[in-house]
Amino acid sequence: MITTKTKIPDLLILNPQVFGDARGFFMETYQKERYSQLGIPEFVQDNCSFSTKGILRGLHLQDPPQGKLVQVLQGEVFDVAVDMREDSPTYLKWEGIILSGDNHKQFWIPAGFAHGFYVLSETALFYYKCTEYYNPKTEMTIAWNDPKINIRWPLQGELVLSDKDLKGIQVCPSSPE
């Protein structure tokens, strides 16, 4: 597996080794010991979502914060993580990466980051592992177009958002003391 650091410490891009031939391919998507050596904690929940072109999901986070290991099994998305840790030197900074069923990349998003993705292909099958259980009572949605974060989404055509994502809040950086 090839591990690439991003401009935000703690975010990792993982390229699992893929073994392919005329029949298809095989790849190991998680191995506790190997991922633990990278500082990735154990997971308690796996999720899978299916979306069509133009859907933007996010930016979501909750308390207790979830770490997420995300991957696209089919299709292509622009995946984004935003540092929401107020004590971090990269607070409100974001990193975006193309994840696809063809490139097999995984994106490790530690606890304390908001997460979202935008579907670029006709459909996308999105799979992720979480370090905490989903808690709808403490979930928060940050506005996908918050000007303080200023994500450069590669929007193409009609944008489709859920009611929850349409009601995302704007963030205000903490004032200096």
C-alpha cells in the first residue's frame, strides 16, 4: 500500500495494492494491524451509499466525532474533508481528492473533520468505515458553500442537495482572545 500525506497533517490518501488480470481484480481494503501502524483507530460501523450525478452530500460531522476511511467502489466523486478542530493550525482548511472505482484510492479522515462529496459520474457507490457510531442527535451540517471555507467544488450541471444539506450552517472562526 502506498500512503500519501496531504497538506493538512493527519489526512492520508491510501492506495491499496490491486492485483488484476483478465478475470477482474482483488485488493485488500482493510487490515487492522497495517492501518493501526498508520495511526488509524479501529472501526465500529461500515456504511454504503449510492448516489447519482450532481448529488452533493455534506458537509457532515457529529459529536462524538467520527474518523472515516472512505472509498468509492464504483463511479467517481470529488471527496472533501474540512478541519473543524478549533485548536488546530489548519482549522477551516480543506482537502479535496478524486476517489473512483478505477483509482481504488482511500481517504483517511480523522475525527474532528467535516466530510462531504460530490458525484461526478452517472452513479457512484460510496463505502466508508467509521470509528464511532452514527448519532443523528448530535449530527451537524456545515454549508457546502460556506465562504469562510471556500471549497472549490468541480460542479457540473444541476446540483442536487437534500433538505438537510440545504439547511447547512455557516461557520464563524473563533475570535482571538
